[in-house]
Amino acid sequence: MTKTWEDVAWETKAPRKEWVVEYYAKVGTESTHHLTVLHGEDMEDVQRKLMQELRATYREAQEIEVTVIRMEEIEIEPNIAMFMGAFTP
């Protein structure tokens, strides 16, 4: 029997959250300030993504000292009150 559109169960995944991560990476004596946006389900997932980014950015480094300044989820809904009177479309 052929299924109709109403019979099909669509699988939907929860959208991945966006996280802003600000950190310092120190390789040898050189320190670099980074600000990046990563996608992940939770903080552990974002930490794994940060490790992947560090490995891609600093391929030749033997040791990287990382200091995370900020790791927080980006709000989906903007706060409209912040733009009242200051922004005109």
C-alpha cells in the first residue's frame, strides 16, 4: 500500500545551538586572542568542536595553552528593547 503525505512520519532533529567562544591560545611565546561561533548541542559538544578548530588552526604546534574567557549560548530571540529608538529599519 502506498503511503500518502499524511502517512509519512518526518524525522526532525532539534536545531543545533550557536555558541560564542572567546579564548586566548598561546603557542610558545606568542599569544593570540580568538572569537568564534561554534554549533553544538551542549557545552561538551562545543568543547569538542573547539578542539577540532584548534587542531586545524595550529597544526604544527606541539603544545597549545588555551584560556577560555567566555563560552555561552547565543540567544535565538533578540531583545527588541535594546534597539528601541536607536535603530530604524
